[in-house]
Amino acid sequence: MEANEVTKKLVEAEKVLRDLERVMTDASRVKKEMETYLKGIAESGKTVNQEQLSAMAAQTLQATVQRPPVEPGKKIGTGVSKIDELLLGGVPLHSNVVLFGPPFTAKEILAYNFISKSLSENIPAVIIAADKDMRIIKTEMARMMNLGNDALDDFEKKGLLKFIDIYSRTVQLNTPSPYATQIDSITNLSSIIKAVDTAEEQILQTYPYYRLLFVSLTAFVPQLDEKVFLRFGQQFTQKRRSTNNVSFYLLEEGLFEQRVYETISYIMDGSVEFKNTNSKQYVRAVGFNRVRTREWVEVYQSHNNFDLGSFSLERVR
């Protein structure tokens, strides 16, 4: 069997495994719902016949397992049309992508447009606010969408925008939103994972997929032992690969040793990297199977978006 055929078979096997994991997760959730229902019946003293029980189980299973379908090979738009063009249509579903570069580059613009794109499509988004006040994040996104700040509150009320707020407790404040899930410490990794899993389960019962933004991995590196960070990163990204989402992770360049960036790249499915050279800004896509070019492309940044210089399959012109 040729190498490309082996690779194809491995990809197909991984997809089957992801589907199996999703079904097992759904079945476990249905089991818990049935147990809760039966416990309530027992405590109330009511009776239920076999026909009613079977009908209820079928309805619960259908609502939980049969999520809206997603076409095979679907790519998710990033919110920046030129990046989508560079990536030949967007980011593949089930991908973890790190947005990497120095401060004050366009990576934040890409991150916030990524979430704004989700909300404009009425697709839910989850934001993990680890080192930035969620009010600032909402203000930036409202600016990207040319909306007032209150509009982002409405998205929260509707359940389309979910915050996991780690930042507030680090500065000894309560979360500014009644809808956010607040985590007491950046080192409370189990609570972070549980909060994301809970948000994900709620979303995927109704919606075909969602977008996730991690703001940012930079906050975790100095707080965690390297092995703990790697184990957390592997667990977190592997779970995201098994469900319908695309996850972006912000990461600042120049703060840590090179092996930290290599470790993070290792657990990701790709990266969009930014750099400043001679007063110009550039971007490139790394790790994706197919892109228009793997060379650096010049960035022309505007108020709330950015354009790219010309690129071809071979080289930047």
C-alpha cells in the first residue's frame, strides 16, 4: 500500500474514532438524563408505563445524538477574507490553531474577527479570558462588528457568546457578567476543562459547530510546570479535535524559551504566525495540509481588519 493511501486510511480511521467518542459521550449524557428522570418519578410516587418510558428515551436520544449535520471536509471562516483565501477556504473543522507573534500585530484583529464572524452567522462562540478583562474583549469585538457594547450582552443572554472568566479572580474582582463561568485560579485546570466541556455540550445539542478563542496561552506558561502545561494542552486540544469546533489560541512571542513555542506548536494542528521586519508586518500559515503559499506575506493593517499583499503558489511577489 502506498504512503498516501496509508495516510488516507489513517485519516478515515481517526474520523471514525472521533464519531465513536461523540456517540459514547452522548450515550453517557442520555443515561444521566434518564437516571435523573427516573429518580424524580420515584421520589414523586408517580407511575410510568413502559410505552411512555420508551417514547421519552427515544425523544431524548434523538434530541441529544442527532445534532445538525456538518458536511464532510467543512472549513470554517476566520472572519478575515484574505486569511481564508490563504488557507484555501478557511480552517478545517476539528482544528486547533495558535495565533503567534509579537505584541501589537494583527493577531488580535484576527482573533476578534474570528469570534465576530461566528456571532454574525448565529453560531455560538466560547471565549476563555485568562489574561484580559472580558469587558475589554467585548469592547474590541463590538468595534469589529460596528455595534454598541450592549449588543454583546444580548449575545450572552441568547447563549451565543459564552465566557469562561479566569482573569477577574486574578485581580480580585467578581466577573462582570452574570452569564459567565468564573474560575478561581489559572492553575485550576480541571475546572477550566469542565467549564469548556459543559459549554460545548450545551452548544452542540442545538448547533452544528462552534468557535473557541483562548485569550491567551501566554498567561499559563509562567504559572505551570512544563510537564503539567504539556499534559493540559494535550488533553484540551485532543478533546476539541473530537467535537465540531475550531479553536484559536493567542500566544505572545519573545517572552519564553524557544522550546516552549515548539511544545505548543507540537500539540496544535497549525499556526498563523505574524512578525515585524523593517517597519513592515508579515504573516504566514504553518502546519496546514494545503495553503496558497507557505511564504511570508505582507500585512496591511486597518482599523478593524487587515489586507494581505499578493501571493502565489510559489512565492510572495
